[in-house]
Amino acid sequence: MKQGLSIILILLLVTGCKLKSETDNKINEGIITYDVSYFTSEKDNPIIALLPNKVELRFKDNNICLISEGYLGFFSTKFISRYENKSSNILLKVLSNKLNYEFPKDEVAFVYSQLPPTKIEYQDSTKHIAGYECKQATIYLDDQSKTKVDVFYTIDIGLKDPNRNTPLYGIPGVLMEFETTMNQVKTKFTAQSVNLISVSEEDFNIPEEYVLSDLKTLKKYIVDFN
């Protein structure tokens, strides 16, 4: 279960909507829903059954709220970053325990095991994802095999520093298709929809019931839950 909760955290760092084709302007408010798939089967790794198959990114005025929830809601995470603030927050709910971990906005979140890529090559290729033309970039990971991974991003969504607090902060657009590996579970994220709907300011606030906690305490709850 520790593996599953750690992966849920990684997924941090969604009816009345307009589609991109209806406007020529960059959007600055809406919800992106990502499909989450795993390269490992439940048979080979039972923890897969507990992991989410959807992740939701809410954004407004350059503020970000990334939401993921584990099986039956036993645990959930929310990453919140207000653009004008100097810090970001990870909200962790494990059963009835609710924790708020605050850390610098220019720091890669502790939940990421991979380092920033050693090199990023921007390609000429494009791909349409969720109605958006996305540019391709090849990233070179800082691992023993010097792994290459292709990612796709769009610059048509008006969100500044969209990949803040992640190893891919250097990508100059909103990621629409990418892969990551956490605790030997290779995961792929693909944007399925971009809904241009009004997003509540409350999504970027820290609920009072979440207790401000340090990193040591946060990790302890993760271990104890498992």
C-alpha cells in the first residue's frame, strides 16, 4: 500500500463548456482531465487496482489545483499552487487524517524520484490531443540507461509555469501526454478533455481541517497507512 500511496502523490505534481475550437484566444480557466494508464498489470502488481485511472487539473488565473483519489477514497491528494504565492501545498488525506505540507514554489516536490532531465530536445512533430495541437519534446532522463522519453505539450492554454514543482518544469507548455515511473510502476498520462468552465476560487484555498505538517510527519502517515 505504501507504493500505491506514493504513486497517488506523484499524480500530483474534469455540460456547459466551450471547446477550444470555439475560441481563438488562449484560455486561462478550465479543467483538464487526464486518463492514467499503467504498463504493469494488476496480476503482476496488485497495487495497480488501488491506483486512480483519472487525474483532474483545475486552473484559473495561473493558479493550479491537481486532484487524484485512490480506490474508494481511502486516500487522496491535492496539489495547490497559487501563482503569486512563494510556496505550494500538498494536501494528503489518509482515512480521517488530513495533512497540509507547504514547500517552496521553486522546489521539485519530494514525491518525485526522478531528477530533472539532463537534456530536452524540441522536435518539429506535432500531435492532436483533446482537440489541441501539441508539440513534441524528447527528454533524456538522468538514469543509468540514459532513457529517452517523448512528451507532448501545448502552448495554447494560457497557464504560466504550468509544470512548476515537477522535474519537467523546463517544458514551456501544459503537458498533454507524458510518462513517469514511480516505485517501478511505469505510468502514462494522456489528456482526454479540456473543459472551458468556470473554476471556483475555493479550489485553490486550503481547507481549515487540514493540519499544517512537516515533511517528516507527512512521510510517517504514509508509512503508517501501509
